[in-house]
Amino acid sequence: MNRFETDYLIAGAGASGLSFADTLLAETDAHITLVDKRDKPGGHWNDAYPYVRLHQPSSYYGVASRDLGRAMLDTTGLNKGYEELASGQEVATYFHTVMKDRLLQSGRVRFLPMSEHLGGGEVRHLLSNKTTQIDVRHRFVDARLLENGIPLTHQRTFDVAEGVACIPPNTLPRIAPQHGHFTILGAGKTAMDSVIWLLENGADAEQIRWIVPRDPWMINRAFTQPSGAFYRESYGGTMRQMEAVTQATSMDDLADRLEAANLWMRLDPNVRPEIMHGPTVSTAELHRLREVRDILRMGHVTGIEPGSLDLAGGSCPAPAGSLYVDCTARALGHSNTWPIFQEDQIALQMIRLYQPTFSAALIAKIEASFETNKARNALAIPVPMTDTVHSWVVSQLANAMNQFNWSQNPRIKDWIATCRLDGFGRAGREVDRSDPEVQEIYNRIKALSMPAFSSMQKLAATQ
């Protein structure tokens, strides 16, 4: 058995593991070893479907030390007027470059691809089945807790009869020309991407049936723009969100107020969404999604026969020869949380909602900056992934507590202010603080902070 030492052993070389390693490399002189089952770094981006894009701007995704994209505004397409969204291929290439040119070139990082961590520092190499024992001087870092469900590899929970064409979205561009009808399974961002891909590539809306088990709330992409030019949308949106939270009397009332404030959107004004997983779309994308009229809301698919579709709420006829696109894998499905800093390990989780790479980088900064786990955990309250409006409120409470604690710590506050992964503070730094409208929004946010937090506590306790 081979054997060597390292300061930090990171299981998982996906986006979070790489972001953690990048910041730890900058903040310490530690030796780092990353282990991953894939043959390349970048996690699920290596298996992404070809038309996937980030749904929030490239400028604050990835690792802290290297820009992704050019922070330019798109001038055409459904994202027109907003900051560019990297394609899946661009993101995968970016992470490959981070590993090759940043991490490995440092001389302090070792990468073991096609390998799995068995526990206790023991690593099995998948091709030879041999093992290596890694003696960890400081900590084991588990970067697998945020692992995405992947359409290409996930296990289906429904039966597909022989003769039915049911594919992952990865093969849709190649297979689509052979079919005249398409059935999209699922209501998440992958399903939305697939519907839009079909429409943007010439399919008629009448050729598409969409199985939506639970309607989703969607975030208006205008709210997520990081530059000063969008201050009224981003900080103004935060102000309107706080107003909605403060005034809300129930979960439904809160969602309605967020929709009225143009922060949240839904597919059908007459159907109340049941889930909130944080998909981010532009209003132009929403208009395209609404072109599809054949939407079945009868629960999850349980089986597909050549002429019928079985759903939790019953069966219905299915168009002959329809191509079924399986978009039922769920990304970031974890809802449980654990203390991030433990005696001999770090459990990477989100500490800012829907921002896994920022979270991982900040966790590395906290690890390098404080002496005790108590001090570290006080600045890193885990934020669980959301599923419903209620869980969104619960996660926002943890989010708000972290934001407040960071603002009170000069080391963390200053680091965030210069970190490219902070997509929220940049707008505030790029505007003229003497502008009366800017001052009004800023002062309103400050005045609403405590009332909004108190209101969220009351709302969270209602279920």
C-alpha cells in the first residue's frame, strides 16, 4: 500500500471542493490533496447536458482567484441586458484550467482522479483497485454533501416499457430530429432548459407536453445582477423582499407579495406553485415557457407505456412516438445540515443560500482565520437547500444570521468586500452613495432588517 501525508484531504473535486482548495491555498501554506471518482475535476459539469448554462451570472461563480467570463452584458437572446451566463462546456473547461494552472502549479496540491475515499484517509484507485493510505495532518474535508443529482446518471423512480424512447437531456440535441413530439418530465431548471431549447431550436409549442408534478416559484434574474448598474434591481429587490417579509401574514401571502414585487414568478397566474428550489429565469424565458399549453399537473410519473402515461394522480393517453426527456433528477437535494467545523473534519455546506462556491471559499477563509471550532461555527451556520416557501424562510433566517455575523467581523467583512464570488456586495460598492435614491434604498434596508428577521421567525414557526 502506498502512503503519504497531507494537511487537508478533500473528498470531491467539484465546484465546492475546488473553491475551498483555491482559497485555502491563498490563505495558508498547507498541502492539499483532492480525491474524485471522475477522471477530471469539475464534478457534475463534466456530465452536464450540452445546452445547460449557469442561471446566475458567471462573474460570481467558480473560484475566488480566477474570473469566469468577462462580466459583459448579453446583447442578444433570452438573457439580453443581463450579465453573461457561462455554458456548461465553458464551466467544465474553467475548472480543468483551475486545477492545471492554479492548483497543481502551486506545488502544494495533489489530485487523485478515478479514486474514492473509503474513510480514515484510505483511498481506493478505481482502475487498479489498489489503495493508498493518506495521513491527514489537519482535517478531512467532505465536499460531497452538496453533490448534485445528475440527469445523465441518476436512478429513475419510474418504469419505462420496451419500445418507449426515454432519454436524459444529454442526448436531446442528437435524438430530437427523429421525433415530432416531446414530453418533458419534471418541473426544475433542467426541464425549463429543455423546453426552452426545443422552442429556441424551432419546435412548435404544440409539439411539447410538459409533466409538472408541482409548480415551481422562480426568481427573477434581474434581482441577481451584481453590478452597480442594477442597484435598483438588486438592493432595491432586497428592500422589497424585506418589505414583503415584514408585511406577510402567511406563507401564501408572502409568496404573493414577493410576486407582486417582481422578485418571484410562476408559470401560470392561476396555479399556485408548491416548490421553491431557487431556479432563476429572465422574464423573456418565462414568456417562452408559457407558450407550452399542454401541461399535465397530475403528480410524478410512475410509468410509461407506448400509448399511455401513468402518473401519481392517474393515467392518460400518450401521443404515439413521443420522445420522453427525463429531467427528474434533483440538484442540491440535501435538506439536513451538520456543524461545518468538527474535531477533525469540515463538512462543506452552503452558508449563503444558492451560493455553493462562495460558501466553500468563505469556509476556507474562516478555517484559516480563527483558532477554535466554536469561533468558526459561529460564522458558518449551515443553510439548507430549500424545497417549499416555508423552507425558504427557514433558510433565509440562517442566511441573515450569517450575513449579520460577517458584517461584525472586520477580517471576514474585508475579505468578502474583495472576493469576486460575492455577487451581492459589488453593486453597493459601485454606486454613488450620495445619490438620494441609493441612500433611500440603503436606509430602508437598514430600518427593515430587524423587523424582517422577527417576521421570518414568526412565519417559520407557523408550520
